[in-house]
Amino acid sequence: MAQLKEFSIEEKLGSLINLQKIDSKLDEIKILKGELPMEVADLEDELQGLRARQTRIEEEINGVTEFIEERKNAIKESEGLIKKYEKDSENVKNNREFEAINKETEMQQLEIKLAEKHIKDANEEIADKVILLDKAKKNIATKEGSLELKKSELEKIISANEKEEKEFAKLSEEAKKEVEPRLLTSYEKIRGNFRNGLAVVPVVRDACGGCFYSIPPQKQSEIKQHKKIIACENCGRILVDEELHNNIEVN
């Protein structure tokens, strides 16, 4: 059985520095994109909601329009009945029949007035909804314009950096294989704790390169000896000496 190679602390630190520098390059590309991916997603969600609102208003207008048609048909029916009653009144035999026809005629006239009121109210409701629909359409058009602009900006950035991003993503995966699993887990955990993604930092001007916490001379001496992996007492980032950090180049 082949014996696994034991890496020195200095080699382990070198692997971590290399990975950090590669990941920092990827972070720089993501920074170029800025908030655009999130803004595009938010606009798409907002547009979906606005379009659903437009559809709902259109359905409501259609429903009110159908109601108006029903009331118009009811008026025609009542008018038809009134004409019938007028014709029937010519052949009445007594006052009771005449009064009954008059009562029915008055009833249909009331039905017509009520239907006309319903139509008037419904037309006013439609007018209000048309204003809302117009505002919704204008809002959608504005948001669509913003979305197209944001998408165009994002596509340009992605296109300009796509090749480089893929190369560094591949390098990152390869560099991770050079870091022992336990250290990689720690590195990724620390990296996730900070917005700038820095998990491995050099000591610069006697301070942590991540949080600028002062590092005592004795601790700096231990860091330079590369005998153990040392973390910043304040932020928890892995500390390396500046010389080693500068000597590691992304390859």
C-alpha cells in the first residue's frame, strides 16, 4: 500500500495561500457584477407580480362588462314586456285587469331604472379600473425597460470576464485538492464569516491583515517559523508571514 506524503506546515500554509489568492480573484470578478444579479432577480419577481395584477384587473373589467351586458339584456326584456302589456291593455275587460297590467308595467319600469343605475355604477367602476390598468401597464413598461438595461449590463460583465472566471474556478477546484480536508473545512468556514472572503491573511505592519488587530512580536516570530498554523485571536483568520505570502504566486 502506497504511503501518503506528509506535508510540512510551510507547504500546508503555501497551499492555503494559493487557494486564497485564487478565490480572491474570483471574488473580484463577482464584485464587478456588483448587485446586478440580485437586482435582475428582484425586477423579474416584481414584474411577475405586476403582470399578475394586470391580468387580475383585466379579468375584473371583463366581469363588470359581462354584468353590464346582462343588465342591458334585462332592460330589453323589460321593454319587451312593457310593449306587450301596452298591447294587452287595449283588450282589458275590467278595471281589475287594467290595474294588474299597470302594476306589471310599473314593475318593469322600476326594473329598467334599477338596471340603468347598475349600468351607470358599473361603467364608473370600469373607468376606475381602466385608470388602474393604465398605471399597471406603464409601470410594467418602466420595469421591463429597467430589467433589459440591467440584463444588458450584467451580460456585458459576464461576457468580458467569463473566460477568466472559468479559469479561476477550475484553478480553485484544483487548489482545493492540495489542501488537506480538515484545513479546507476550516478555511471555507472562516471564509464564509467575512464579506471580503479573506480566510488567510499576512501579518502587515505588526497587525492582522484582515482585522488589523495588533500581533505581539513573540507571536509574529512563531508565525515566521512555520511550525504550526496560527489564527488571529481577534477574528480567527489564519495568519501567515508577509514574505511567505508574497512568495506564493497563483499558477
